[in-house]
Amino acid sequence: MTDPRVARSNALYARAQQLIPGGTQLVSRRPTRFANGVSPVFAARGQGARIWDVDGNEYIDWATGILAIILGYCDPVVDQAVIEQIHRGVNFSISTEVELELAEELVRTIPCAEMVRYTKGGGDACTVAVRIARGTTGRDKVLFCGYHGWHDWYLAANLDAAASLNAHLFPGIEPIGVPRALAGTAHPFPYGDTAALGTLLDEHRGEVAAVMMEPFRSERPPAGYLDEVARLTRAAGAVLIFDEVSTGLRFGLGGAQEFAGVTPDMAVYAKSMSNGYSFGAVVGTRAVMEPAARMFVSSTYWSDAVGIRAALTTIGELRRRNVPAQIAAYGEQIQQSINEVARSTGCPVKCGGLVQYPQLQFQVDDPHLKAKVVTLYIQEMARRGCHGYASFGLNAAQGAAELQQTTEAAREVFTLIAEGLHSQSIDRLLIAQPQQETFRRLVH
Ligand SMILES: Cc1ncc(COP(=O)(O)O)c(C=O)c1O
């Protein structure tokens, strides 16, 4: 069923499916990831904490541009810097000085950064990092934990008979189009289990170029875990790469590595680093990065001054406005308000995780029923002007109005869910198709 409120969104999506294989450019933007039929599918514009869909509905965007927005939509300072850059020109036949200014900023700010390279997004930044690690070590294999994009090196993990990514992240992903010759080159390891990582490193002794991982997403890493990962990786002569694309600079200007207190050999960033403008960065120690001068790692738009200017200005604004501290304080307020609403409505849900990325955990045992409850939450919040998943992606434009609107909406929605569970009528309340479990995160 579909909601007439989003008629134009759904009509456009029907057209998109005829013209765009998969319907969207990013899996996380697919309507099946939200409340399909009720959630907005096409945005017309955004401002601050909010977006407007093509049907004219206004929403607080709690998915915050799939974590790409950290200051808010159309941040006036970043946009002004970008507009001035556009007027000077964005892509020349020679380099621009802003490349260096950003390099100096990243080296000053991020613990492991001594040299840097740029890309246009997260997946290609991961791929550049893997290429450099392979080139520097002269080894081929990669052990990984987390989501690292769509490229061959990563999806190669699913060429194995055991279909490694099935258990790891994406059940049912077919590595269609990935050369079979890459089988055995990428192996996942389970988060939090240093013994499993040690065993894999032993099995592939002398062959592992890199251990690539999301250091954490929304839960604090177990005490000592990342230190032990670093120790094992270095003992095996491999390069430790932190994929900080999702965490970005929300946890502090020095990134997830500074927050966790463990410095890797390389790290990759994208998404929020440039407040939504297309940009990615690969940073690392001189020893690991310098050999890249001899590797063929090269692309026209990696010097595009729009993304680089946006990143430099975003980092400056994060520092000037003390955004990581603001986000942490705001996330704490969200958790408190939502947990108070959960208690007072009797809805079996808890808002937990790190305060920088609050997560809703519905305490429903049956996984099918739970998927329906989560979908019902997304559906009913969307109808009350709150778009997102069952989590709160934070940005600096969210304030008291967003907290109040969301708390009031959650009060109504949690009441509805509590009654629906009590009277076994969740199915009757669902307009949307139940959310499909296509994207299970191994790193929480
Ligand atoms: C941890 C992580 N790495 C890599 C990527 C891929 O980035 P992109 O979608 O910009 O290619 C993502 C995207 O969600 C991510 O969360």
C-alpha cells in the first residue's frame, strides 16, 4: 500500500525503476530501507536540520543525508566558501593551493595523518587505501571488518564458497561482475574477537597487506580491543586501516581514532567531512603513504576544488563551533527524552548506543515481528514529519525545535506500537511493506 501524502515520490520512483537499475544510486536510499510506500523517496530541497520532499512535505532528516551532513543542509559558511570557489573555477589543468591547505589541516588534526590523498567518496577512498597498502607491503590479501563500499577488492569476499559477506554484512549479495580470479583475496573477521583475527593472520602469514576495519559505529569498542588489533596487525607486518567514513568527525576533530585512543597506520574519511559535497580522504603515516608516489593512483576529479574547499571549510567550522561537543550533548538529550517517552508509554524500546549516534532497540523477540515494529516506527514518524531509520544521525543544525517535535511524535508512535503489540494488531497498522533486512552492520 502507499500513502497519498507521498504520491509524487512514489510515481517518480516507479519511473526511476524503469530507467535506473536498482532504482537509486545508493542501496541505503532505497525506499525498502525505510517504510516503503509511506517514507519520502525524492527530496526537493533541504535547509538546516530539515528536508522537503517532492510532494511538499517537511521532515526533520534524522538520517542526516545518510550521515553525510554534519553542520546541517545548506550551511551558509560552507556554501559561501564553495560558491566563491566556483566563481574562481573548480577544475583546472594544474593543481590548486587549497589541496595543500587541506593536507596541512588534516596532518595537524588527525593523529595518524602525515601524508594524504583525496577521492570523491568513501568506497573509492577505501579502494585507494587498499591499493596503497598492497603496493607498500607487496602483499595481496586483505582482512576486513565492516562495510567498505562496492568495489571488487571488497565484494571478492563473496566469491568464496562460504559466501563470506553473507554472514558479515549483506545476506544474499551476489558478487556478479567481480572477477573469479579475486577469490581468496579478502576475508572478513568478526568484530570484538581478537582470537579469530589472530587465527586468520596465522593462516595467511606473510600474505596479508592490510587489516581494514570500522573501529566502531555506535557502540564504544570493548576495552583494549583496538589496541590488540593494532598489535596483532603490526606483528604480522600488515597495515592497519581504520574506515572512518561513517563515524567521520562526529566523535571529535581527530576522528574515531582519537576518540578510541588507538592510532592506525592509515584512515579513510568521506561523507560528513565535507558536509555533503562529494569528497573523500585517505590519510596515513609517511612510511605507508610515501610509496604511493610510484603507484598509479590518479583521477581527474580528485582535485576538484569544490569538495576540497568544502572539506577545509567544514573542518574549520566544526572546530570554531565546537560541534563534536554540541553533538554529544544533544545526543544525550535525545536519549533521555526518548527513554522517558518509552517508559511513560510502556513501549518495549530503549534508546542507547554512544550519545553521538543514538540507536533505538525494540525489545521484541520474534525477528519478523520486530522488523514490522521497526517499519511501523519509521512509517508513523514519517507521517509526523520525522524521516529516518530507527536511529538518530546528528548534525549541528538540530536544536530544541527538532527535539520537541521528535519527542512529541515518538510519544504518539510508541503509544500506538505498545497498543498494537498488546492487541496483536501490528499488521493492521502497517501501511508500508516491512523493512527488508538487507544491510546488517557487523560493527555496532
Ligand atoms: C564505513 C563505510 N565505508 C565506506 C562507505 C562507502 O562510502 P561511499 O558510499 O561514499 O562510497 C560507507 C558508506 O556508507 C561506509 O559507511
